[in-house]
Amino acid sequence: TGFGLVGHALEICDASKMDLTLQRSKLPILPGAIDFIHQSELPGGARTNREYYAKRVKFHSTKEPALDWLLFDPQTSGGLLICLPQLGAEAVLNELQDSGMTAAVIGEFSTSAAQKPQIQVF
């Protein structure tokens, strides 16, 4: 769809008036994706997305800055985000994984105090 994970997540944040905390270490990454970033193989949409959304994303320290670029990559499956109550998330995650799908809990929503919801990336 072109918005990347961050773009889709911010649509959810805006609609729900919630902030999102993402955990880099929880993101399922395709093999070789980081290597492409290190080779400067980025689609133009990743740069455009980062310019557009970056002001609403706070990056906390990282050992792998290339991973941050993947959050803006328009080729990601951001449109496949599922938001669930924490209580039922583990059961759904197990069911998805048992059916052969790649699924992970990558973050958590919280009430936003800001006029425009934000994403924190740890």
C-alpha cells in the first residue's frame, strides 16, 4: 500500500487517539532485508515515508539504525497489523503461528496526551 509499518500504525493511532510503543527486537524481518539497507537498496517510498512521518516517531537508542529504515519501507506488511486486547493476544498469536503464519506481538498502545499521537521505537 506504500505507507510502511509506521504509516499504517499512525493511521490506527490517529483513529484511536492512542500512542504506540514498538519494540524493534520483536519485528519479524525477512532474511536479507538488513543487508539490502546496508547496500543502500531502498525504494524511494521509504525515504518519502520517513520524511513525512519522522516528526511523529521517536527513536530511542539502537545498535542497528538500518532496522529503522524498514519501519518506513513501503514494501512492508503494515496493512496486516492486528490490534487486540492484551488478554487475548497470546491465544491469537499461537493460533496464527500454529497455522504456519509469521506473527508477533510488536508493540503496545497507550492513551495519548499529545494532540497528535506518536510512536516510540525501542
